[in-house]
Amino acid sequence: MRRQIFGFSLIELLLAIILLSLLFGLVFTFLRLSKIAERQRDALRLADLTTMVVAIESYVTDFGQPPDFADTTRRSDQASGTASSPRNADGTGWIVADLRPYISQLRVDPLNINLEGKDFIYRYRHDGKRYKLDTILEAETRLMENKVDGGIDDNHYEVGTGKYIVID
């Protein structure tokens, strides 16, 4: 009578190891690609805010005050005109002022949505003299710390001449 031995052969073990390696490799690659995408969106956000600061500073130079109404929070996911795009720089976009001499289109966040309880949008507010733009960063969160950006909100990256302004 023949005895049956239970276990794995060398071929079966090698196949299992190869399949697990491929699976871990795919998962690792996916996670790495998502981090790369987050860093790319953060780089675009930083560039967008720099472009917006240049446009706003040019407006201030010409008109003596920041664009739009004082003490009004503006969000890049909301256009001010009824049938307009938030990108419009003619005063019907998300900032109510004609910024066309300084910028062709207003910048909006690459996601421009609420995702996982966070508003990935650009926000703007001024007090009549100074202004602040802010956004949430995905990967470069250390830049949002007060000691790095000089603002008052550790949950947003802040730029502008009035980083003390509270944006609600």
C-alpha cells in the first residue's frame, strides 16, 4: 500500500513565491504612483499660487488695494457669475475683479473638490489692504506648518501680504 504525503513540491513553492512577489510589486508600484501624482498636484498648486500672487500684486500696484470686495471669502470651486467658469479673469470667475491685464485665466486647484473631508480648492480674502491666498497640500504637508509658510493655519499653505487673515 502506498503512503500519501501531503505538502508542497518545490515547483509549487516557487510559483507561490513568484505570484506573491508580483502582487507585492504591483501594490508597491500603485502606491508609489499615487504619491508621485500627489507631489505633481502640489507642485502645480505652488506654481498656481505664485502666478496668482503676481497678478494680485500687479493689480494692487495699479489700483492701490487688492481685487474684489474686502472681507469676502472667495473659493475656486465657485464662480461669481451665473453662467461663468471659475477660471474667468474678467470679474465673473472666482475672484470678482477684472484681472485680464495681469493673468489670462484664474487658477483653480487641480482637484477643485472636497475629497475625504478636505477642500482641495484655492481660497482668497483681503481686508482692504492686505490679502491672503491658501490651499491644502497633499504630499508636501510640512510646507503648511506656520513656521514654514509664516501663516496662522497649520492646515493650509498660505501666501500673500496678510497671512494673519482668517479665511472662513
